[in-house]
Amino acid sequence: QVQLVESGGGLVQAGESLRLSCVASGHTDSIGTIAWFRQAPGKERDFVAAMAWGGGLRSYEPSVRGRFTTSKDNTKNILYLDMNNLKPEDTAVYSCASTIQRGILSARVDDYDNWGQGTQVTVSS
């Protein structure tokens, strides 16, 4: 079993930046892909970014590409999401998720079987 705990959310103004963290623990050697999703009020959970747990491959949702970057601290098993030039439409609960799948970088919610509790990001205009 893998446990995921996010942190770093908050209230910022449009144009500002935030860094989210996701600490992975437990059987982290079973992780193939780790990803960020977000869910705005009244909407479905949407894909944000994914990367291979071993590093290298990354995938981004088009609306965040060029503004968001996901990276990983291999020594601490922490996944980061650096979010720049934030927009009000980025307001959502951000969650990290993992799957044993490798090499696919799936954007589908159903492909991920371990989820964190989420962290709220609010961007004011």
C-alpha cells in the first residue's frame, strides 16, 4: 500500500506562484506513475500532470503546460508541482495519485489506485 499526503495549497492572487508537495510512503517501490489531478467545485476531477516515478517522462494538461512543472526529489520520495502565473480558473482541490502502471502516464482517474486527501488552491482575480 502507498500513502500520499499533499501540502502547500493556499490563497494567492492571479499571476502569483505556489509549490505543492506530495509525500509518498509505504510501498513506494511499487509506484510506476504518479500524477496530479484537480477538482473544482461542482466539477469532475481533471488531470493536471503526470510523471514516471523513476523520472524522465512527463505529461501535462494543455491549459497548464508552460505554467506548471512537476518534479520529484528521489531521496525523499516527494513529488512537487510548481505552479506559476496562476489564474482564477486554476482554483481547485489538488490531489496526487499513484498507479503501478509504467510508461503510459495515464490521464484517466480510474487508472490510479492510491490517492492523497488533497490540498486547496484558491486564486483570486
